[in-house]
Amino acid sequence: MTRTLIVTAVNAEADAVCAGLMGSWSRSRARTPSGPGGLVSPDWDRQLLTTSTLGPYVGRRRGPVTVLAAGPAGAAAAAGTAVALSVASAAGEPFGLVIAMGVAGGFRGWAEIGDLVIADQMVAADLGAESGLDEPAEVIPPVRISEMDRNLGFHPAGAPAAQPGPPASSAPTGAFLTMDDLGLGSSTVRPDPGLVRRMTSVLGVTGRRIVSGTVITVSTVTGTERRAATFTARLDPIAEAMEGHAVGVAAGAFGVPVIEIRAISNLVGRRDRASWNMQAALGSLRTAAAALVAHPEGLVPVVDAE
């Protein structure tokens, strides 16, 4: 089987994934639950998994699958993924597939709490540049000019002639320029479509609702309805997280296929921490990991041309 690297942000996500990797054996042998959502026992990982040293990181391994909690947000995720891929390659045991896995916020109308989402696009939604006007233009004092000069088309020095077109008040405001627009690279990582379809099929056995679409990566978690509406209008995403695009860029640098799987813990919009259901999301994450090892065809990165 292809060696697979699963990258999460935090230990709670990694614990849930590891619990799924161990299947029913870990659940039946676990002692008093103490982890997030009662998922694992205090010494569960030491009993059942092999530790895997990846440079300054320590992953947890079962067979061909290694789970690494690289840290939250893009910089930590990219660094952890790149180091793990580099160390494994140097050791002669390269990873053939990278999975960004964790919890996420779901966009209304697309994903609900407990759903599993698979990215067919991983988009860095707030990486780029703002453009446009958000303040009234500077007021220029009027300059006296004779009516004759005006009729002849002359204008005061430094004052531009009036141009045909819509009034200044109708100019677009708050436009966003992506990395593509700026000529600085791409804001989008696109997993192999065949891999997305196969993952969708494999995760379907979990009984969870599976949604595939654009998952955006942000450096600031959305906390207002206005920002959520802006992302919806521009990208129509299904979910929002903080690491997917960064993991994808790091995997791409090594030529390793990548995919992103998320479990929904909350709805994107006005920040209301009390409405989050982290236990349901971690439970879905554990179930997804169990499905992957139960159906290892989901861990084959390259598909034949269709």
C-alpha cells in the first residue's frame, strides 16, 4: 500500500484520526476515556501506535499511514508537511499521498455539523491584495478658469480633463486580487479528480453525508455574516479551514498527490462558540479515518486515465 501522510493542525484532530486508524480494537481495549469527546485513553497512543520521528516532529504510525499534528494555520502546516516529506524521502521511504485532515466550518446551504467534506479545490481565500476605494476620494479645491478656455478644452495645470464613462461614485470598491491576478503564483490547489471521486465513494460507507466542492484556506477564521457572504459570492465554498492550501503547496513541491478531508464542527458566519459541536466533528473524523484503512483503495494516489 502507498505510504500516506495525514496532516492535522492540532493533537485533538490527530487523536481522532488515530482512533479511527485502530478501528474497533482500540475502542474495545481503551481504558477510561479522557481525550476529546472520550475518544482515547490516557496511554492509548503508546499502547497501539508506533512513533515516527520526522525531523523535529513526532508522528504516530500504523502500517503505511503516519499521522502528524503539524500545528495550526498555513505556516506551521506547510513547514510540518515539507519536513515530513523530506525526511521520509531521504530515508528511502517516501510518502506517496498526503491528506490534509481536520475539522472545519461549513457554509450554509452546503454542509452541516457532522458532515464530511472533500475538497476538489483548495483555495487560499484571503491570500492576495485588496483593491478599490473604501473612503471618499480626496476633495480637490476648485480652480478658476475662464469660460472661453473651458469651451476651447483647456484645463488648469494638473487637472485632468473629464473623461466619458460612469460617475466616480459607481467605481467598484473592495475588489480582491488573487495571487493569480497579481502574477505571483496560484491561489488554488486542485487534487486529482479521480482521487476525489474515489475518496467520496470510500467515505460514503461511513453513513455521514459527504459533500465535495471548494474548501477555502484562511489565515483568520471568519466571525461575521458579512465576511461569510463575501466568500460565498466570490468562491461559493463548502467549508473553511486554515491549513489545506498550505499542505497542498508543500506536497506539490515534492510532486506528491494531495487531498483535503474535513469534518464540520460549526457553520461559518457570526462567531458563536457555544454553537460549535467539536465532539460530533471529531467523531466524524474518526469514522472517516476508519473507512480509509478499511478500504485501502482510497489511499491509492494515482488513477488510470478514464
